[in-house]
Amino acid sequence: MKSVLVTGGSGFLGRELVRRLLTFDDVERVGVFSSSERTQHEARQIVGSDSRLRWMVGNVRDSDRVARAMRGVDTVIHAAALKRVEVGQDNPREMIATNVQGTVNVLNAAEDEGVGRLVFVSTDKAFEPANLYGASKFLAEGLVLAQRGNLLPRCVVARYGNVAGSTGSVIPIWRQLKAEGKRGVITDPNCTRFWMTLQEAADLVLSAARNVGLGPVLVPNLPAYRVADLAEAIGIDCDVIGLQPGEKQHESMAAGMCSADTRRMTVDELREGLAHV
């Protein structure tokens, strides 16, 4: 892992991965590849300056730009994706173009440029998908795992649930609404979701990058919470609107790993966890 490229490197997870990679003595170059100059600017403020950083604005849909970004790289962490469930339901072609064709472009460039290892960042929604986002990640996983049999790159999938506090997720949304004295919205109070911290997510992905032979699919053992309990822990009152199109009441990361059956976090545990998010 001397030269690492992180697609989606200026996103919530990407920034943490880049920050952590810069703490490794053997890492000589870290490429940050993402499509938004605004998020790259924000990432620069968070990550800071380092001579090993290479900032590249580009979209994984652009095969030529991806190939250029891949030159001289030995490790790729592919985290770029459109991730909002409602975006996929309303814009399926855009979701497929980024999440599926974008992954094809990344895999092709990695093979052409002789990349040694590739980690694909996936989601619990890819397991038995119920929406366009999950279906796109399911297909992307299949592409990565099919590539795994080739000599280069060696591939592994890191699949896990939502990261607590991630951009656009319920925690920052509810906190903002609470600060404004407004009510939140819950689709179903009894929905359960996996709990994972940003640090745990980065640990999983970086462990996968260091040990691609652990695959093909790495799935962490995570606790889960009831959505109504999360609202109580945050201290916000919510209106119930019912499950939305493409939404599951419970999520699963693999066979026998359902958020309804794993260890349930208490409200006090959620309050403690939120204190660090």
C-alpha cells in the first residue's frame, strides 16, 4: 500500500480513510478522487495539507479520467456512489450510471493499470435488495466478485450498514430539526437499523485493504437499534408517516444477520454513542 486511490475520497467515509491512510508510514501517495469541488475543498480543511496528497476532480462515469487517476496506483478503495434511496427510486438511470457503470470503469482501469488490490465499499441494502440503490450495489458487488478470480486486481467487498452521523442521514437531520424547535419524521417506529461508527467503518475498509485474502465479502458483527429509541435518545418528537417505497422495516447484511435479531442497543447506549458522533 504505497500508492492508494480513494474514489469518493472527499465524502464522509472517504475523508476519514484519507486521514487514516496518512498516518501509515508505508503510504507514499494518497489520491482523492471525487466529483465535487465543494466537498474536496471541505475535505482539504479537515484533512489538512500533506505532500503525499493528490486531489483529483472527476467522476467514475468518465472512464478516461478514472484511468488517468489509476496510474501508478497499487491499491484502490472504491467508495464513490450515489447513496440516497429516494434518489435511486426517482433517478434509476443516474444511479445505475454511477454505481454500476462507474464500478465497471474502476475495475477496467484497475486491471489495465496493474493495480494490485481493490476494496469495494458496499452496503447492507445490497443483500436481498428492495430498492434501486440496493440493486445497484448488488450488481456492483457481483462485478467486483467476478473480477476477484483474475490475477490483478485482487478484490474484496466490505459490506456494512449506515454509519452513524453520515452526511444526510437521520442523526444530523434530527439534530438540526431539534435545534430549530421542529418535529422529525419516522416512517415506522419499530424499524431497526445497524449501528456503526465512522471509526469502525474505516477500520473494516482499511483491514480489507491490508488483507484482501480475507474476503470475498467482509461483514462486521454490529449491534442494532430501534428507530424510535434513536429519536428518544436524541430528544426529538416525530410524526409517523409509514414505510416509504423501497424501504425495509429491518435490514440484513448477510444470511442470518438481520437487524431485528442482533443485539439491541438501549436508549442509554444510544445516548452514549451519540455523544461521540
